[in-house]
Amino acid sequence: MRSPSGTARRLILAFAVLLAVFGVSSYFALASLRDVQGGLSRMKEREEGVRLALELASAVRDQYAHQAHTIILGNASHLPYYTEAERHVLDLAAQVRARVGAADERAWVAEIERSTAELDRIFRERILPAVLRRDEPEIMAAHARAQVVVSQIQELTARLVDRFESSMGDIQSQVRAVHQAAFRWTLFFLAGAPLLAAGIGFSIYRSVARPVARLSEGAARLAAGDLEARIAIDSPDEFGALARQFDAMTRSIKDHQERLVQSEKLAGIGRLAAGVAHEINNPLAVILGYVKILRRKSDGALAEDLGIIEDEAVRAQEIVEGLLDLSRPLAAAPEPVDLRALCDEAVARLADGGRLAGATVEVSGAGGVEGHPQKLRQVVLNLVKNGAEAAGPGGRVEVRVSQAPQGGAALEVSDSGAGLPAEAAGRLFEPFFTTKPGGTGLGLAVSLGIVQAHGGAVEVASPAGGGARFTIRLPASPPGRV
């Protein structure tokens, strides 16, 4: 892996230093400023609380003064002034209540409001009626009680003032502590910023520069034609996702190249078949002609046997045509195909011709697509025949048809044979490659070409229990004309 350039290293280091120093120091500076501003705001609230508490004490004295004037004048002339003073006391008490926080502070304000209400009741229910009646004893008793209540209110407001002033001192201490802490943190970051920046720079190198270098190396290997190139990045970030996409792209290119090679091989077979098709078709035509003549002259079991010969000769002609079709698209228009019925027919034909090698074949499921029924039947014939030969006498071949939820269908052929040799797994669809002594090596190659012409794919697996499983996946309708 090539090391990153000096410019990249300098940029990474400078970016890390700037980001670390500016970001962290700015955070703590802003946090300290926020705390200081919060402390000043609370101090302002407390100062306002002191002012309101003192004003409340003065208002209560004014309220009491109007009561005293009523007693001195002996009439109700000060009642409007008293009412205004009493309303002002209640308003100030509400403002003070909005600025207290502790439970005992709220209890003091509640007691002030209760005492203010009692003071008002004493005046309205006792003092004022007694003044109007000239009841001196009642006036003196009520006035004495009013003085006690006023003294209680004054004492409570004094407590609030003391508490507000005490809390202001605490807030000042907190602000000083925040200031000292901010100073210490500033010194710490000035001393530790280079080490922190170096660590972050190394982290960026590992998480950014090195993955980019690996991606560049992988791209260079791919450009040089190495389709086995893989990028070893398994991180859960964007670089890991990009590496996985790169690996997927490399595998796709390799698969596409293999398909191109396969297509060239099949095209070569098609050209070869085109050269000999005339020579093969002539004998087949003669055979078919004589078979048809003999069938007209025979009956019973002999006629049935001649019918099988005729069918197989026709299938041989279809195989020749299939080899020709490998080098060009199939020409027939697609039509609805019942895959279950097609499989049943293919298995019955193989059983009638005695080509199941003593194996038992079961067909299950249902599904349908649009395609070329004769070509798809040829694929099923090849796969079932191969599976029966691999399973042998007493063996088992299962054919399952299923409809895909998103459209299309799947056809699975599995056998109970010995399975696929490891060295043959990658060459099964190569033309003329076969693992059977008497095989031609064309069956699977022709089948793959037919499936791909339908826009489908063939998957091969060797289950843990033995045998082989071929799965054909077909779209609902083939691309273009099939």
C-alpha cells in the first residue's frame, strides 16, 4: 500500500489541530460564558427580589398607615386609599412569589399573603365598623391585633431579603468558581492541544487516508486486469460500504467476463453446428421418413416403438437446432407455459423411453411463465435425465415448481446421487465438459443458453445430505422476444 503524500499528511494534521483546539476551546469558552450569564441572570433576579421584598414591606406599612388614619380621623374617608394600598400589597406579593424557588421561601410568601388577608379582614370587619360606632375598646383591641400582623409581615419580608442577599453571595461564589475553572481548562487545552491534535490526525489517517489508499490500490489492480482483487475494509462506515460495492463490482465484472467467454464458446459451437447441420439433418430426415412409412405398415407394440423412435429423431433435430440457437436469440414469440404440466410431460416421456435409469421421479408445486415451451421442456429433460443417472437404480429425483412472489417462477431439480465433484463445480456449463463416460458435454451448456435467453439464471448447489440441486429462476416474461 502506498503511503499518503506529504500534502495529505500536512492537511490532515493541520485540520486536526485546528478542529481540536478551536472546537474544544470554543465549547468550554461558550459553556463558561453561558454559566456566567446564567449566574448574572440569577443574581439580577435575586436583586429584583430584594427590591420587591423591601417595596412589599413599605407597602404593608402604607396599608397600616391608612388604617391608623381611619382611626385618628374617626371616619371612612381613607377607605379608597386603603383599598389601593391593599391592592398594591397583593400585587407585590405575587411578584415576589414568582421569584422564589426554595420550599421555605414559598412558605414565607404564602404566610405573607395569608397575613395580608388577615390584616384586611381586621380592618374591614373590626376596625372600620368600630370607628363608625365610636367603640373605643374594640378599636384598641383590633388595632393591637393589626400591629401584631404587620410585625409578622415585616419579619417575613426581612427573612426574604436576607435569603435573597445570601443567595446573591452564593451566586457570586459560583461565578468566580466558573471563571477559575475556565482559566484552568484554557491552560489545559493550550498544553494538551498538540497531543490531542496528533491523536486525532492519526485517527483520520487510519479512518480516511489508509482506506482511500486501499481503494486506490484495488482500482489499480482492477485496471491491470486482476479480477481477483479484493479490498480488505470491513468498517461499518462509507469506506466499508464502498469497498463492499467495489468487491461486488469486481465479482460482477468477472461473472460478466465468464459469461462472455461462455457466449463465445457457445457461438463457436453454433458456427460448428451450422457447418455440419446439413449433413446431420439429411440422415435424420431419411430416418424420419422410413419410420413414418414403417408406422403406417405396423400396429400394436411395434407402432408404439416406432413412435418413440420418431419422437427421439425429432428431438435430435431439435438438439441440432438448439446448438444453432446458442449463437443467436430464439426467434419464436413467447407464450404462456404451465411449468408443472411441462415437467409432468417431460418426466412421462423419459419414463416411456426408459431413460430414468431406475430412479423414482416426483413432481410437485405449480407455476407458470411466458416463454418457449419446447426449449424449456428440453431444459427439464436434460436436468431430470442427468439427475436420474446420478441417482441410479432405486434413487430419487425431486422436481419442485414454485411461483415467485415478485413475479416469475422457480424450477428446482434435486437428486439423491453422490453429488458434484469439487473440481467439476466451476465447469459444469462449459461445452463438451462432462463427468459421464458416454456424455457429450452439451446438455447443460444448451440448457444454460436457453435459460439465459429467457432472461433467467441457473444456480447449482451440493446439499449437506448429498446429491445435487439445480435451481432455474425465470422471470414472468422474457426480455424482448424469446
